[in-house]
Amino acid sequence: MKKRVKVHYSSLFAIIFIVSSIYLIHSILLFEKIETTLRYTIVCIIGAIDLLILMKLFIGKRKKKKRYAYSFILIIFSLLFIFLGSNLTRIYNYFSDMNKEVINSVSLTAMKGNNYGDLSKLKDKKIGISTEGENEDLAKSIIDKYSLDKNNEIIKYESYSKLVLDLKDNKIDLAFLPTNFSDILSDREEFEEHADLWENIEIIDTEETIAKKEEVHLNGSSKDVSDPFTILLIGIDSTADGLKGANDSFNGDSLIVVTFNPHTMNATMLSIPRDSYVPITCMKNVDNKITHSAANGTKCVIDTIQKLLDIKIDAYMKINFKGVVDLVNAVGGIEIDVPYDLCEQDSQRRFGKHMVYIEAGKQILNGEQALAFARNRKNNAQFCAKKWTHGERSDFKRSEHQQMVIQAVLNKMKSFRSIDDLEKVLKIISKNLDTNMEEKEIFSFYNIAKDILISSSSNQVLNIEKLYLDGTGQMIYDERSGLVLWDYIINQKSLNAVKKAMKDNLKGTTHELIKEFSYSYGEEYEAKVIGKGYSGTEKYKLVANLVGMKLSAAETWASNNNLTLDITYDNNSTSTKGTIIEQEYPERKRIDLIPNNVMKVKVSGNGKNEQSNNKVDCVKTPNDSACIISSFVGKTKNDFESWASGFSNVIHVHYEYVESDESVGKILSQDITSGTVKDLIDGDKTINLTVAKEKTQSENDNPPLEDPPTPNGDNQDPNGNNNGGSGEDNLPPDENDNKE
């Protein structure tokens, strides 16, 4: 008969206790940088208890009654340790999920209704591929997969915008685009009139690969935030639910640069306008809207901002705007004092019956309303009734709205009394946030957050200096898309002030703070903002529309802008002789980008011989009476023009119009009143004339020097909002205003 094995359940429970305690210890040790002393104290206590239990397990003897009580205690603590360990692990995983795997993904697309069938059998098709972004290699993989380059024409584009517009207009048959092309491109200015375009583009095939993330470069070997650092916050306006597996190409809708010095507890915060016209590093440093850099991936955005601000970005966080819907709903809505009636797309970017309408006034907003409020930067007059289109709309106003939403959410979270509520919010944040920081870098923020929370009542713990990039708007021809777009030209003095403030903060340089305020953000104030209030933003000189202009006026405009016209003549043109009928470069192209400062134009007529028409050549006969300069003061502008029409040479003339009681057009002063026309030409001199105009200014007497009128007015963004700043552009002169 076999000997019966006696099982001591107390020993089994002791083993379960030890295993559960090890699980809890592992969970506690995951939270590096958080309450290090407390964590190791708890670990040591649990370890000591484990040691005692092990000793009792092997050498201890207990009475039966005590064994029951001992086993009961072991069971209770084992369950408690498992409960605590699982909750800590789950919370840790929320933070771990913030560092997501991202992908590069490209798709072969076409307009709906085209059934291309077997791609390997495609013939005589035009297929567009863009050099914008980092997806060209993936596109080539699809090309090789189906041998698309064998019987079809592959056309390269510099921008996605031009590529999509040509696809829409059937200039090409298929196009390679980022798989999330709708999110990236739909909010671009050039597609505002094509809201339904994205629903008519279908994906035929897709290729993707895991994207390499930018590494964290925090100061110090411990990789924490114990030393000054800079972090980039990127707001992504996506229709996708969360950021898990998100494409590294995205719509960089909001860019906020924060510098923080933990030694001085001082921070600076800068919102970069999405239309800022700056050199984009991955576009060979060509100037473009900074928001377009996001289509090229995170690295391009970071490199561009580092070059712009002359500062190192240590880490970044991408935040999906759509997550605002779930976050606000999770906290039970937020209280916002809405400044004006507004209408906006819903979270899926849908118009029509899906529009979100919010009336002005203090109210509780739900998730969809909060997102619409945070997104709004246009009046959307083409979609909404007049009631909803009043009020100032701009990127700057939207930045203010986003800060109001963040403040309202924080205020609501302060009232939480339940771990479940906090976990619910943490889950949503984890789902909609992506960063290149690992868990230990994220946890290193804990001590700063604790200091702020503990001392928030002092009102002087965290100092936040708001920075601002001043500037002005200008409509500029975009070389990549071939369209004229509204750009925000940054004031260089403002930029320099912002750069200095950031560097001073990182160095810990002491200076008078603009404003101190606490974590509660509750105090209303009006303070000077670093970078704001700078005038005299220098605009770019742009190509004018010369077509229809007389050649003499065009030559004057060219001379004033240091350009030379390369002229050819067309005898077969039906246009008025001597007028420009073609020009080489488009209107509003930057003049500084014209090679060799030479621009070709075509003129109606048979050339200079006809135009000279027996006029005196003052270079050959400088002493001819027609070539002698005299004073025209007291005479009229027409008298001067009549004299200037008597010779064939080009001279520089500048008119300054002033209000005067004298008759309109009367010449009040003249700086050069003697000499010859040849003297002017040889010395490259300009005759400056002051001409009388009416006290009530007439546009015909004094042509404006600003940009040509745009649909919404000069110095305004496409939404009709004035963005401040000043600067003069180079409108072509009236035919009668100058002679060259």
C-alpha cells in the first residue's frame, strides 16, 4: 500500500503569496523616476515579508487553528497584491502605449468609376508620383510589383497638391498618395472648393513599412527632465480613431514649442502659425507653409522648426484632435465662454447636415462641440447662414480656443474623486497621443507635476511666458503646386525676440518675467507677450501681371524691381500694338527667385523700330534740344510726359503724390533740373517728381503700393481676417506714371 501524501494548504497559499508579491514588486519597479524612495521602501518591506514566509514554510510549525488564520491572511494579501499589481501594470501599459509604432504607407489611387482590373496589364496610362514626403520608395515597390513603368508613363510631381488636382482634372489616370491622403490634404487652402473630392478617390493598392522614429535626446545620461529641455507638441487633425499604427505623414494642424527649465520652474510656450512661410528642410529648404512639412513626416517638421528657431527639439508629442471628443465626453462636458456664433465640420470632416453649430455665450460643450470650437479658424460662409459667420477667425484665434479647451478639461479633472475617472481619461489620452519618449522619460515628468500640484496655492510656482510670432499675410505663387496661396510672413525682429526668450529660459538667464500665474490658470490678465507688437514686416517683391500693359510701363516696372525684360515681338497678334501679350513667369512669383533677373515677355507689334518712330536717340545725340533736362516745376505731369515721349531712350522716373491745394497733376518739386538724358542714363539716375493730388485721395492719381487686391482684401488670410503687419509690394505703375 502506497504512502499517502499529505498536502498542507497553508504552504500552497504561502507560495501563491510569494508569487503574487513578486508580481506586485515587478509592477512597482516599472514606474521608474516616480517616488523612488517610497517604491524601494515598499519593495523592501514586501521582500522582507516574503523572506519570513519562506522561513516559516521550511522550518516553522503551526497549530491547526493558527494555520487556518495564517492561510486566510495569505489568501487576502495574495488577492490584494494581484489586484494592485494588475492595476499598476494596466496603468503602466497606458503610458507604454503612448510610444506607438508608426508606419509609412502609400497607396495607388484613382478617381472612382475607373475599373482598371489587373494592374499588370495597364497600358498607355499616366501615373503621377510625388517627390514630397518619404514614400517614393514605397511607390516604386508597387510600380515594380506590377511593372507599371513598362507600358505606362510615370510623371513626377513636386507636391501632392498639384498631383491631386491633375488627378481630379483627368490629366493623369492614377496617382500615388499617402494612404491617409484625405487627412493630410483636405484642409489645405487649395482644396477648399473641393470638399467632396476625397469621397471620389479610391485606393487600388497599398504598400507600407514601419517608420523609424526620431530618438529622444534629453540632456544627461539618465534621460530625464531634471535639466532644461524643449518639447514639440503636434496637433494632428485626423478623422481616424486614435493614433495606433498612424501614418508618419500627417496634417500638422497645430505646432506648439515649449521650453522648460526645471531649475527656475519657468516655461515658454510658442504657437507657430500653420501658414508660416519658412524654409522646409526636406524640400531643399524651399520656402513653403510650415504645415506642409508634416506631409513629409515627423523628422521634416522637427528639422524645419529647429532651423527656424535655432533651437534643439528634445522630444515630441503628437496629439490627435479627434480624441478631444472622447476626452470631453469622459469628463462630462466642459464649460466654455464661446465668443461668437460659429459653425464647423463634425469630427469626420463632414459638412451639410453634419455641421456643428454653437451659439455665443457661456455654456457646457459636449465632445463634438468642443472639437468644433477648437478647430474653427474660418467663417465657413459658403456652408452656413449669415448668423454663424461673424467674428474674427484666424489661426491665432484657434490657438486661443485650443488653450481654452485644455484649461477647461484640466479644471474639470481637478474635481475627480475616483480612480476610475482618472483611468478613463488616461486611457483616452494614451489612445490619442504618440511620443518618441519611452516610459522612463515620461515618468520623469512626475516630480515636476508633483511640485506644481503641491504648491499650486502659492501662485508663483510655475511661470509660463507666452511667445508670439508677429507678421503679415501675402499672396504668393507656390512653386510646387503652381497655385497662388496665402502665406504668413514672419517678422524677423519678432522671431529674434522669440529665439532669445527661448535660449534665455534654457540657460536659466534671469530677466523680468512677463507674467506669473499658477497651475490653476484661473486668473484673468492682460500682459505683454514676447514677440508681439512688431511692425514693418518685410514682404517679398512679386511679379506683376504685365499682360495687357504697354511695354514702356512694363519696362518701368521691371527697372524698379531690378529686372531686365527679354522682349520678342508678335506681328500676328490682334492685341493693341506695343502691349504685352505673354510673360514668362506667373503673377505673384517671387522676384528674387527669377534666374539672372531676366524675364521674357512677348509684345504685340513689329518691334522697336516702329515704336521709336523717328524719336531722338539721346545717347547718340546728347546735345539735341529734345535731350536737355529743364525744370518742370509749376508745369503739369502731362507736360513732363510729353517731353519724355520725344526721345527713344529709357530713363527712371519716380512720382510722389502729395495732397495739395494746387491743381491736380501740377509738379511741385523736381530734384534734377539740368543736364542731359545721357547723363541720367550713364549715371543710372532717377528723376524724382512731387505731384499734387486732391486732398481726398484718388486711386487714379496715386496708385497704391500694396499687393494687388485679393478676394478678401490685402493683408488678410483667406477667411477675411486681418493678421496685422505692414509692408509694400511692387504693383506695376500706370502707363502714365513712369517712363523707362
